[in-house]
Amino acid sequence: MIQSLKNLFTKRSNIMGRKKLANSTKFLNALLRGETITWAQARTTFNLQRPRAVVEKLREDGHCVYANKSVKNGTTYRIGKPSKEIIAAGLAAIDGVYA
């Protein structure tokens, strides 16, 4: 019993503190705060090697991530509300699966 209490207090660093957030989670949190993030910012600020792959994963998880392309800013990402067309396409895809 005393030995287990000693182990508990000596291994304190293992149970204290916060877990480090993944870079993709930081990217998602920034998008959810309403920020618009460029491809270059995703690579440098959030240390994402392949931002496009992270965006695809977020879309698979159900987030509506828009990619806007412009000559001036390049590709920018933002989270938005899905349009009626996107919802209709999703429902049509589900009907095709269950038909």
C-alpha cells in the first residue's frame, strides 16, 4: 500500500498537465472561430504538410469547409453553412445507396 502511494507521487508528471493538441485540431479551431486561412498559413502557422488532406478529413468528419481560389490570395479555407444544393446532393447520394 505504501509502495503504491510512493509510485503515485513519484510518477506525478505522467498524470499532470494537458495533452498537446494536434495541428489539425488547431487548424479546425481557427476555422470554427471564423478565421479565413490561406494555404501558406496552414503550412507555416499550423505546420500542416498537406493542408488539402486535412481539409478532406474535416469534410469526411462532417464539417463544411470551403476552399476559395483567387489569383491574389491563392487558396483560402473557411468553414461555412452548407447550401441547399449540398444538402440535396447528400440526400440524393443516400437515396442512391438505399434504393
